[in-house]
Amino acid sequence: MPHEETVYEALDHAHGGEGQWAFGTGFDEPLAGVDTTVPDGVDPADLGEYCLMLGDDALVLAQRLTQWITAAPELEEEVAIGNVALDLLGQARLLLARAGSVGVLGRSRSLATESIPDEDALAYFRDPDEFRCTALVSAPNGDFAQTMVRLLVASTVRLAVFARLRESRDPVLAAIAAKGVNELAYHRDHAARWLLRLGDGTQESHRRAQAGVDAVWPLLAEVFGPTDLEQRLTAAGIAVDPSSVRDEVRGVLDQVLEKATLTVPPWPDDAAPRGRHGEHGPELAELLRPLQGLAREHPAATW
């Protein structure tokens, strides 16, 4: 029997010898068994853009969380953070695949090769101004306490949205949301337990947790302001108007912070959702550089 030269060759052969970038290959078809027809009366471009918003939030937050691998305060926490990041990466893959299936690749496809799956092309070959994520997920991590505050806030918002998306008229979005709510409930509860531990812990842990809250809270300004696209798709029964989850999110966060003996800062007024329109600070480009660099240097490479 011939000997496999490397573990990568063995993995490639196990998946049929069609090696490519790992983000979108070596898995079952993400939309298998789900009706992918765009619902009547819905502009496919709108649906694709909305999937990019949700998918980019997940992809960018997953990338932020992976920055803690080998740097988390406990070995068990590295495993937990890695699992949360993998959950979000899975959500991103499904959402970007849906976006690609309705034809949003456009100029991004011209930068890739035809052999690269849609979700890989969208992850690796878009520039920062083509990403539709919010500042809440693209902002730098800060210390561990700030990271847990951000994870609590982001997962609470996303869970509230996904719970409603289970009733979406788009079968794909509904299926993704139904799968994601259990994952997001874990993410939220994991972060909440850390905030309780830090906020009601030592004087130093309390100080850091409060500083994390104070740093993250202004990022909520763009979270609840709906874009025109979100309003159109909400009216069509496809999307969720983010303003509709504000009270639920606020109730959860107020409760957690109160139990953690942390002070809730004033809630910011809604601001224009700049990130949804591709307006980002330099921190997003810095985050994407290591994510996209190898794929861009060797776009036709196999593994």
C-alpha cells in the first residue's frame, strides 16, 4: 500500500482528492435538503446583502476570538473560545454560501478562481469596504474582560435576532437560525458566567470588567439602527428589524450587569449603521490581513 507523504494528503484523499481552502470544502453541501428558491416578491440582491450582514458579523467575531488562542487565562477557556469561534465560523459559512447562491459575488468573483466555493471567495477575496459587519464585532479585543463583555453583548443581540429569524419566509435563513439559536444561547451564557465571576470577584477583576463595559457600550450605537434594506426585508417577512430586539437585549444585559455588581452605562442613541454600508476603521483591514493573506497570495492552491 502506498505511503501518504503528509497528513494533508491523507486528509485530501479522504475527501475525494479535491483539496482547496479549508473554509468551504471538505464538508457536506451547506444548503443540502433546504429549498433555496428565493421567496416570491424578494429581490435576490437584497437577500444576499442581508446574508452578508449576518455572515460577516459571525466571520469577523470568530476571527477576533481566535486571537485569544494560546493567550486565554485558562487552558479550558482556550478550548471554550475556540468552540465559540467554530460555531460562529459555521454560521458564517452557511450565510455566505446563501449569499453566493443568490448571486452577490459580482466583482469579488473576478478576483478569485472559478474553482473556489462561493463562501471562500466572499471570505477571502473581498476588501474591507465590501464587508457589512458592525463595529461591535470588528473593534479590537482589549483585555479578556472586555472580550467577554463584547461576546455577551454580541451574542445577546444575535440570539434575539436568530430567535425571530426562525420564522423567516426564506427557508435557508430559517434553517440557519434554528440551528444557531442553541449555539448562541451557549455563547451568551458562557460570557455571562465570566462577567459574574469577574464583576463580583476581586477589586482588580471588577475594575477590568467595568472598564470593558465602558469600552463596549458605545459600540451599541450602530447595532439597533436598521438600514433601508433591513426594513424592506422585514416588511417582506424575510429579515428582522434590529430595533425590534432593543428592549429584549437591554433587559438581558441590564440583568447580567446588575448581578455582576457592574454599572450599566447610559445607553447610546442610535447612530447610522456605518458598518452595514462598508464604512470601517483601519482595525478591520488589520484583522482581515492575516485571514486573507495566504489565500490571496496563492488563490489556486490546494491542500
